Amino acid sequence: MNNPYFDETEVRKAIAQLYPNGDAFEVRIIGKKKMQPSAYFKDVDNLIKGLEENFLQGCNAYITLNQLKPEIYERDQQERFMSGVNTTSDADIDGYKWLFVDLDPVRPSGISSSDEELEYAKQKLIKVGTYLHELGFERPIQAMSGNGYHLLYRINLANNEENRQLIKKCLEALSMLFSDEKIKIDVVNFNPSRICKLYGTLAQKGSGSDARPHRMSKILGDVRVPEVTDKAFLEKLASELPQETIKPTPQNNYNPHSFDIEAWMDKYGIQYKDKVSFHDGFKYVLKECPFDANHKAPDSMITIAGNGAIGFKCLHNSCANHKWKDLRLMFEPNAYEYNDNDKRIEEGFAQFNHNRPEPEKPKQEDGEAKFLTMLDILNKDYPDPEYVRTGINIIDKTMLGLEKGKISVVSGLRGSGKSTLLGQIILNAINEGYHVVGYSGELSDKSFANWIMKQAAGKDFVSESAKMKDHFFVDKELMQRIGKWIGEKFWLFDNESTLDLQKIIKGLRIKINESKADLVIIDNLMSLDIGSLDRMDKYNAQTQFLWELKHMAEMTNSHIVLVAHPRKATGFLRMDDISGTSNIGNIVDNAFIVHRVDEDFKRLSKQTLGWKDDHRIYNSNCTNCVEIAKDRENGTRDVFVPLYYEPQSKQMLNYANEVHHYGWRTDQDGFIPEEDSMETIPF
């Protein structure tokens, strides 16, 4: 018999995803009576039976999200609803299993959401989910609660005060970035015993009407247990909260509260669209990002936390590393420097507080050897590292992307997919607002353009040739549209301009500086006449060239990717097989090897790496994989990333049927995912 108050199929689906290992959970029914029935279950059949008997008109059902201590299941209400019994407290939880993000429309308490409010919550869900995906979070469970939307990220943290504060800061950071006058991200959902809607049950707030109906809650998409998001990415999210308050300085007369942010914005012509409050502060939603005018409201903001800390954030990856200090220095280059008069004032201020100023250190003469203590190093004002994301999820999660100021080498056998992978990385960088400079010694400019056009268009926008089977092309009108979108964010070296290596190096340096390039692709080492640098020793010349590229990356704050073909390898391709100087592995910061997953790969990987027949790469049905062979910063190595080649578009996909939505589509089509396709959103 169908029950109007819950959907058995949806309830079973919810339990299968929230508790895939059969662990115990509590379900609590909250209704109009003071005595609210509660029960602990492991058996979903008993849960369905209990809902039939207890879940009635005017009730709302909730479920615990986190790992219960095993003994809690032994309470009186085991597998049956009872009233007047103990319910789950924070002390009853072993550990956090989910980060619970609740996007709730702003409305009077005790009533359901309108369709318009629910639609706005869905659009906000897409923004939050996309942001967290780009930050490195794994794909979440997406759910409609009946009145709003939920994102549930699988985590694995102990129940302690440190992690409690971390979860709290994560929710506060999301509230700061995304809450507005229509939607609030609930910041109180950080306690371990937090309950949320039992999906598959009717949300019954208020009387229910056509304008504000009762809706059946549900999880979107098919049953899927998400991967665990590493704690490092939670910490990265939490760090978005402004950390430092305004300090007493001569510039504010030693009054930390005298800095007038609105007067400062007005002085430098920084306009804001809205002033919006969040959990313990407020933010100015800027009309456009000061670092990139293409980033319009509501994507950039200046935030003021309750403790007075000032922050700046732009939600676009190309501006992700810009903080409040960077923004202020953009308009006031000397804002954080003191002159001699400031120093005297500070010394007098210190003496007034009965503090003796530190004696001035003797100056080190130029050219002399210098030594640093650990505190010298720790107190240096190092710039925050900046990363260009590749669009390859596991690389971006493991390494955070390609760090600017560094150099990488990419190798692989012929036909392994090196150029395809690099084209994908170029497009992802362009899509996120980065500037790219490329050199292709193997492809003509026309061939390179045709290749990139197919990757940018995607399989839905390419056509199959009537003359040649399995040959695809992009029509001229669409190529013009994509070319306009790429614009001056990408520059390709003109192979007809010169073959002189010294001129090529000089031209690269000039173009990188001129275009403010974030990423440089050189495909490939062997196509360059490197012997011209040292006619006597080609390997010495290659070493010289690599150091030149490394220096160029540091000086231009760009990331340079160099393709180098391997020697003729008789076994499984390893880093030592990369052709050229043996110093290449020592000089570069990162090394990647692209493999084609065929029978030779399977045979040789078993021989070399000792993989078994059930290895995940063999069973993933991937066509290619990229190996992280070296990651100097993090020490990562021997990580194999499965990829899926799509012949129509020549794209490398993170998972089968992934769809890339590049900016040429959103600019003119106003692309918005449909309700039925929400599960295909890549977060």
C-alpha cells in the first residue's frame, strides 16, 4: 500500500548511500506531540515498518549522519520506535562521516518554501558544489530536503574538538562566501550528533498550500557511495576565513578599528553591488573583481568578520590566491611598509608601554655568505603558492594543480595521448581565466587549431565527415565562435617566424611577460635545435636549456610544461627512459608519464610493478592513464590516474561520459543544467 507520507524506495535508497556498511543509525520523528518517538536501526525493513506505524500527518523524520559508538545501538529503542527515551548526543558519536551543507531559503519559520525559493536554492547548490569541486572536494551526495537543498561530502574524522572546530569553520567559510538575502548556509550543523532530513519522507512544515506545498524529500541521481574527501581540503576551505584582525599601526593611529573600508573603496573607485550579512559579519559584493573585470557580481567580495578581520575573495580560480593584503597592495604599494618616522613612533609607543625596543641588527654586506635561523625563515614574507589547475581531478586533488614558478616534464610512448592531454590542460586553463603560451614543433598552426577546436567543441558539437569514416570536424561558424572565446588568452608560436633557438627563447620570454602567461607548453624537446647552445656536447646543451626554462618559470611566475619523448624502452616505461640528459629528472619539479592502457601495458605493468589481475586500472575500463612519476613539493610518485579518451572530440575525460562545458557555451547560451541532469554536474 502506498503511504502518502513517505516513499519506501527513496528511503531505502537514502540508507544505502548514507550507511553503506550496515552501521547503526537513529531515526527521530518530530511532530506535534511533546513525546517524540526515536529508534536505532540496522535493518531497513524494520525502519519501513516503523515508519508505517509512526510517521503521520504533521510529522517530520530525521536521521543521524555520523558514526555511532557501537554500544549505543543497545538502547531500549533498538529496531522499534519508542517515546521518552535517550536520543543521540555528541558524546555518543565515534567520528564524523559527512560534511553536511544545508542551503535553506530565507523565509518565516514554520512554513514551506515556495517554488521560486526552491529554484533559487538549486542554483546556489550548483555554485557551491562547483566551487568545492574546484577546490578539490570529491563528488557529494546531492539531495532535495523538501524546502531546500543539501550537499553531503563523505569525510572520515575523529570526534574531537579540533575536528569539531574544523567543520564549524568550513560551514562558516561557505556561509561567508555564498549566503545572501535569499539563501542561508546553516552554520550550526557542525556538532557530531547533528540530524538531517530522512530522505524519502514528506517535509511537512506549515499547513501546506499551492503556493507553499509539502514536498517529498529525495536524493538526486542513482545510488552511489562517494569517495572520501581528504582532511587537507577541509582545512583549505576553512582557511578562506580571514585570519588576521587589523593591527595597531601608525597608519591607523594605533586604533585597530579606525580603518574605514567603505571610505577606502570609495577612494580607489571600487564599487559594490550589495552589502550582505552572514553568520557573524557582512560582505561587500563587488560589481567586478579588481583583479579581473570579467569576473562580475556576485563572484568577488570584501568580507568583514565579527572579530574585525578583513578578507577578499574571488570565486574564480585565476584569482583564487588573491587575499586582502594583495588587494590593498594593488592600490597602496607601501601599505605594509614603515618609514623611519613610523619606526620612531612605534619605538615611542613601545616605551610608553614599558617595552624596550629591540636593538637594531648589524647590516649584512652585499656579497657575503648569509645564514638563517629557523625563525628567520618562518618570519619571511613568502608569497602564497599559486596553482594552475589541470582539469584532471586526481592531479588537482593530489598536487593542487601545477604550481606557478615551477617546471614539469611530460613523456610517453608515441600514441599514448601526450598532445591530447596537453590540449585538455590548455583549454581548462583558458576556461578558468588563465593565460597560456604554447610552442608546437610537431604540428602546424592549422593542425594545432583543428585539434584544439574539436576538444573545445565536445562530441555534441562535432560532425562526422561524409567522405571519411570516424573522422570528425567542427564547422567554420562554430570555430569562429570558439576562437573569439579563446581570444588573447592563448598565444601559439609561429613556426615560420624563426628556427633560431636563441630567438625562440627570447621570444618566449617576451610573450610570457607581455601576455602575463600563467602556463607555458613546449611540445617537444626534440623538435628544438638545442645543439646550437653547445655544439660540442648536446647533453650539456640540453641541461643548459632546462636550467634556462626553470629560470624563466621563476622570473615570469609561470608554470612551464616540457614534452620529452622517451628512449626506445624495452620494458615498462619509467622516468629514466626519458630521452636527453639524465639531469632532466633532477632539474624538473614534476614529471608525468602518459600510458595507453592496452595489452602491452597490462603485461609490462604486471612484470615491472607486480600488479595483479584485479588492479583498479585494469578494471576501470580506462583507455589511458597518466602517471605522477615525480612531485618534488609533496613527494607524490607512482600514482596512476585513469583517463577516458573520447574519439569524437579528442578529449581526455575523468570518467566515462563526462561533459566539459567551456566558456564559449556559457557566454552565449546561458547554459543552466536541467533538473534531470543535475547528477551529471561534475562535483
